[in-house]
Amino acid sequence: MLQGTGQDDDGDPERKKTRRAWRDVLLSLLGAGIFGVILVSYILKGVTIPQPTILLPETDAGARWPDDLQLGQRVAGRFVAALHTGDLDAAYAQMAGPYREGASLKIFRAAWTTSPLLASPQSIKLSRAHSATMQLPGGGGFVRGATFTANGMLLVGSGALEVSFTFLREAEDAHVIAVFVGGIPIVQGLGQQPAR
């Protein structure tokens, strides 16, 4: 009611238009919302939503392989420590059998002592390792590669050099089969060896 007149304000045509407009807006929003819900449910029913990858615990109770990077760091660490102290016999003993069969201790010593750059190795830090595994035919088990490679930095007296070690697995341990510094082979147990 309007104050003091005793009349309802519903009789005001301007007010009726405003109310009708608000009612129409609210009904439109309600209709759009219902349409949106129906549209989304229709789309979801027809589309398969990809599921995230689920990691399952490994149930294989077989023997665990040591981590290649940790194993490589341990073996390369012993190797470089022996070189650092000048114990080339101990460093040579870290070399894999195929290398020792093809290269004498004299050749090994020459590889590490003739280069002034390599004469003072101090430490090694391997940062990544690579190995391959092959599945046996017919869906059989997996066989890991006999070798793996680890790359990192070799700290010498003049600074850090990029280094790559190739290791030959032997049971739960490994031995060095090749060392490349800056892409150049220093010792290599694969292929032809220089004359003894």
C-alpha cells in the first residue's frame, strides 16, 4: 500500500513491468540452468573420461636389482679413489675381466698417467644411468642387459670433465669396462685393444 493513500502499489504500471522483467529473467536463468544440467549429463553419458594412471605395488617376490646409478656411483667412486691415491693396481682390479684380458696393467697405467689432464682425478659424481631390459619371447620374463652406462662429472686438478662409464654387471656388483672423458675413450674393454 502507498503510504497515506490506502492504495496498493500493484496498480503502478511501471512497477508491474519491473516485476515482470525480473520474473522473466529468473525464469530464463532457471530454464538455462536446467538445460545446462541436461546437456552436461547427455555429454558425460556419451564420452568416456580418461582415468589417471594408477601405480600398483609390485607383487613380484623375485630378487631385486640394485639401482644402476647407485651401483655405478659406488664402483666409479672406488675406481677414482684408487686413481686419486695413485694406487693404479687397485684401479686396474676394478676393471672388468674382458678389459684385463685384452689390456695389461702397463697399458692401463699409460692411459691414466700420460695425460696431464687426467693425472690427478679427485672425485666423481654420476648424475644419470641408462640400462636396457629385454622381454623374453612368448611373453616370458625380463632379462636385464649385461652392461649399463652412467654419466656425470670427473673432478680433476684443472676442473670438472664430462665422463661416461660403462659397467659390466657381475652378480650384485659391477666392474668398469670402459671410461670416456669428453667423449674420448680412455680405457675400453670392448673391441680391439692396443698391443701389449
